[in-house]
Amino acid sequence: MQSPEPSSPPVLLNIGGKKYATTVETLTQREPDSMLAAMFSGRHMLPHHPTTGTVFVDRDGKHFRHVLNWLRDGAIPLMSESEYQQLLREAEYYQLLGLTDYINERLGWKKVDSSEAELTRKDVIKCIQAQKVRFRGVNLSGLDLSKLDLSEVDFSYACIKNTDFSCANLYKAKFAQVEASSSSFQNANLRECEFIGANLQESILDGANLRSANLQDACLTRCSFIETDLHSAHLQTANLTSANLRGANLEAANLKGAKLSGTNLQDANLQRAYLREVDLRDTQLTGAKLGGANLLGAIR
């Protein structure tokens, strides 16, 4: 029988006076782009205590146990809001992007609404030159971000009211829970974007490419989607009250439970669309194509 290979020696840490023992694998595998992973990647010479062999980091030792548990198991216990805020500071210091996202989602993080944007167009252009770009919770209200390549950028929980994204490339960008009322996405590429729970009230999306985009539970009241491509889009329980979708392509889109009171769907392509449990009594459907649409339980 072959004996198992010896495991690597434990890594001994002194975090603000508190001692911890872990492994290189724990510090590097779950968050490979973090500062901790970089420190213990083997590329850097770290100062060790001459007697104990510990590596000292001048940070809050109390919360580092939660950092280690996150790196080991991918979870942290329920905490009070103030404790989450303290742990968030540590996660940001160690550049633990996954943990930062986790805490922000637990907090339901939203920046205080303000008319003044925190960044300029030039700031955004500098940021998007990096590989991973996140504007989570950032106030970008009123900025002109038209024609920029913002593909796969994370805007979740941001405030982007009155922001101009017209003709921008936003392929696979994330807009979960954003405040984006009265913004312009005219002719933008929004293919496979995520707008779950977003507020897009009175925004302009005419001519945009929203193929396979996820707008579930989004507030889309009085939005303009004239000739917008929403092929295979997810619009379950979205609020489209008084929205204008004249000539829009909604083929194979999922509108189950969507609110369509006063919605203009004139000349829209609704072939093979999923319209179960939808109230269509106040919806304008003149010239709409409904061939193959699933209307089971719909009120007409």
C-alpha cells in the first residue's frame, strides 16, 4: 500500500495579535486574485518571526476567523449590520471580491441617492481598462457613458439615474437592483444582461439588443422599447405598465405574470412567447403576432 504524500506545513499567522494556523491551499484557492493569495503564492519573500515562524499582518484579528472560514467553506454566519460592515472593511483590504459581494448582498447594499455622481466619464474609462470591473453601489447618476465598451461590468446596486448608455456595449453587464430611472439605453448592446429587480422606470431602450436578457421583477413602467430586440428575454413578473413596446421582438420571451396594463404591443412579435397568467384586457395588441404563444390562463 502506497503511503500518502506528506501535507504541506501549516501557515502560522499573527493578525493584530491573534494567532491563526491554516494552509497555503486555503489562502490561495477560493480567492486566487486576492492579496492573501498573492502573499502566499511563493512569488514573494515574507518576513517571519525568528522564533515562532509566524507572519504578522497589522489588521483586526477578531474578524480574521470569518475570513478564514469563508476561504475554507465559502460561507459566514449571520451577523449584525455593524459586524457585517466591520468584516466588509477586512474583505476589501484583503481584496476578497467574492466575500465582498457576499456581504453586500446580505446587507442589501445601496448607496444613498444623490444628484452628484461619484465618478466622472474619464474615471470610468480608466477603470474599464482593468480586467475585472465593478461599480457595485456606486453613484453614476447623470454621467454620459454613451458608446463605451462596458461589457461584463458589474453595476449591481448602483445609482444610475438619468445616465446615458446609448450605443454602449453592455454585453453581459450586471444591473441587479439598480436605480436607473429615466436613463437612456437607446441602441445599446444589452444582450444577456441581468436587470433582476432593477428600477428602469421611464427609461429609453429603443432599438436596444436585449436578447436573452434577464429583467425578472424589474420595474419597467412607462419605459420605451420601440423596435427593441427582446428575443428569449426573461420578463417574469416584470411591471410593464404603460410601457411602449411597439414593433418590439418578443419572440420566445417569458412574460409569465408580467403586468401589462396599458402596455403598447402594437405590431410586436410575440410568436412562441410565454404569456401564461397575464391580464391582456388593457393591452394594445393591434397587429401583434401571437402564433404559437402560450396563453394558458391569460385573461383577454
